[in-house]
Amino acid sequence: MTGYGVSNIESESIHVTVEIKTLNSKFLDIYCRIPRQFSEREIEVRNLLTQSLERGKVEFTLSVQPVGKTVASTSVNRALVGAYYNDLSATAENLGFIPDTTELLRIALQMPNAYNNETVDESDKENDWTQIKLAIVEAIRKCSIFREQEGKMTSDKFTDYINTIQTLLDKVAEQDKLRIPAVRERLEKQVRELLADDNFDTNRFEQELIYYVEKFDISEEKIRLANHLTYFTETLEAPESNGKKLNFIAQEIGREINTIGSKANDATIQHLVVQMKDELEKIKEQTMNII
């Protein structure tokens, strides 16, 4: 959900700059910087952002500077700009560097309420808002494109992670064929010991045999894991795909991997399981960051 969009529009009365930054977050968290003369429009701005940006930490900045004839009816709020300037200067000093004074003034002049409007014509203000809204929509569009590109990269990563787990599962299946003779030999040895026991109990023997067969057999887990991997890929490619659903499938993948690791009782398979878990953790981290 990382994204960035900026747009600039200039009319006969104002120059508008809209900047939108988004970071990964489970929920939609919007922070707005809007000039005082348009503060009543914040709810409308939030609605526009919510409609397009479903999740993420969103930082919205609106800068409106008068141009042309409008400048004559506008003055700089010197006290507030001076406070902005001093605070920015002190912040730079605390961070240990000497800032460029011209750059500090430019930033201070772009901060909210940096200008005082002596007279405000409602019709002009409405026209200005129409231009501002166009800039907002354009910035959202650019931010959405950025996020889509970021999403495509994430999707490619998912595919790589799933393919890696599938490759490791294939190696588990190969090792499982080599593991079975060793398991069979161990069972035969235990059976011979039981038969040599004068107190041999047939019922107990059958119970022990069933227990060991179930304990060491990972056939069902391998099939279910393969199915989960396929389902994850299909869901990833589906139009209605979302992060929560992918995370649920990832949890099911994790259960099968853990069961294989606990039942296999084989060092080679254990190493493969650890590698699969590593790839799965990468998937889980990414599913928390997508819509």
C-alpha cells in the first residue's frame, strides 16, 4: 500500500499543489493538512480518499497560493509564518545540521493558514474549490497507479515464494520415498521384539502398529499443502483477491508445514521444513500490507 501522488493546477486566482503519501497499515488512517479557508471541506476530502484508498496510513497535504489579482487581497500571516520558521529552524538545529534559510521560508509559507484573506467572495471560493478538487482527484489517480505498480511487484514476490515452497515440497516427497525403508526397518525390529516377548498381546500390537503408521505417514499433509499452494496462486490471480483471504490461506499452509515437520522424524525433511517456514514468513509479512 505504499504510494505517492502529486498534482499541480493553476487557475487565474490560485496555484494548487496536492501531495498524497501512503504507507503500509492494516487500517485506513488519514492525516490532512488543509488551509484554514478550506477547512470545512476536510470531510469531503476524506471521503474522496476513502473511496479510492481502502487501507494504509495516508498523509494528505493541500497547498493553495494566490496568484494574479487575488494576491492584492491576500497578506502573509507573519506571526504564524514566523512561528513556523522558528520551529523548523530549531528542529534542524536539534537534528544537527544548518538549514538553508530561503528553503525554510518557502516551507513555512506553504504551511496551513500562512495567508490571510481580507475579503472572500463565496462564488470565487466555490470556483477555487472546483479547481482544488480536480487537483485532488488527479493526485489520488497518480497515487493509485503507484500502488498498483507496487502491488504488481508484491504479486510477483508472492509467486516466487509459493514456487519456492512447491519446489521444497517436491524435495520432501523425494526424501519421503527414502525415509519409508528406514521407518519400515524400525517397525520390523520392534515387531520382532514384541513377538519374542512371552507376554505378547495381539490387541496391543495392532494398536501400536496403527499408531506408528499414523505417526510417520505424511501423505495427506503433502496433498493438502500442494492444494493450499495452488489455491493461494488462484486467489492471488483472482479479481476479488484481498490481503485477509491470502493471509488465511497462508495460515493453512503453515499448519500443514508444521505437521509435516512434526511427523516426518527425518533430518533432511526437517531442514526443508525450516526453509518452507522462512518463505511462508515472507508471505505473511506481505499479506498484512496489501488491500
